[in-house]
Amino acid sequence: MQFIKLFSINRCGLLVLLFSLAACQTAPETIKQAEHHAETNEVQVPLTEKEKLLQAPNYYLQTNASDDAKAAFEKALNYKNEGKLALAKQHFTNLTLQYPNLSGAYLQLAYLAKQAEQSTQYLEYLEAAVNANKYNYYAANELALLKREKGEFREALALYDSAIASWPGFAASYINKGILLDLYLDQKEQAIAVYNTYLKLVPEESQSYRQVATWLVDLERQLKQRGSNENG
């Protein structure tokens, strides 16, 4: 339902459980005894790092909205998808008045303002979306990107952290946070850790995986060279 702005490829710019039952016993068992034996020998396979991230609590999805609000939002979104932007804006605006805590409506208005190159309104709607629901990681990620463009790096970092805390499975904020740490704050070691988390969440065959893997090789080289210079 929401749109995700991930990143520019240019650097400058589920739970799975397996149960193992014990082998056949040498002595006869009743059915009840066999069932008890199976239950006490269940083996839970440890979660992978990716599964842990994806299955972490998603506080944004836990946000409640009435059926009427959801229906009205879908109607406005359909207008937007159909290219009826003025009508979509009108309906999203009405939603913010009727349901002031519906952060998705503010976020959609922000997207419309950005498309119309209305920079002031774009910022105001993004801030309204985050204020309406601090768990809206889409809005936090979008606002963080804007803050970075404005040179407000610490504010951007806090917003990325907020998005990740709202749901640790949101890959977009990891790559954007990594870029911020790497290129703007010169925190290379921290950037490496964040990039590695991003790689856990995206398919290995994807272009973004290959790109970030290349960045990591370059970062390791930079750190090695920096260490040599400091010790030399």
C-alpha cells in the first residue's frame, strides 16, 4: 500500500520449525506413551539472522485503523494510481481531517507534493506523517532521506534508527543508514555492520546485493589502508 524509496545505486547520490521424533523404541509403548515421547523430543531449529529480523515485532502493522478509514484510504489510493491526482489529494486531505492519526494519508500527500515539486509541502507532510505515527517506518525513512539532502545528518540518523526499531525487517533503512554512515559521517566500521545486515535481507541474486557487496570490499580496503597509514 505504501511506496518505498530505497536508494540510488550510485553511492554518491519464516519462522521454520522442524520436529524430530525419537527413533523407534526397543520396548513396546502404548500410543499415549509414544505421543509423550515425541512431544518431549521436539527439536527447534534456530532461526537464521534473516528470520529473526523479519519476524521481529512490526509496530507499524500493529497500528489499528477502522474499517471505514481503510476503505477511504484505498479509494484515495486508487485515484492516485489511476492518475487522478487532484481527486486523490482531496480524498487524502479529507482523511487527515477525519482521521488525524492516519499517518499513511500524510505520507501519500507528501508523495504527491514531491511529484508536484512542492518542496515545502513535501517536508511538512512527511513531518506530519512521522508525528501522527512514530512507527511509520516508510515515513521515517523518507524524511531521513530529505534530512540527509539538507545536510542534517544527525537528524537523518535518528530517523533511520527509528524506522529500524519500528520493524527490523525493513531493508531500505539499512542501506540508507549505511550510506549515511559511510559517505557523510565517515563511520566506516559502523557502515560495514549496517551493510551486512542489509545483505541478510535481500536476495543474493539482486543487483542491490551485488552492489553493496562491492561496497563492502571497498570499505574493507579503505580501513586496511587507513590502518597502515596510522601505523606507518
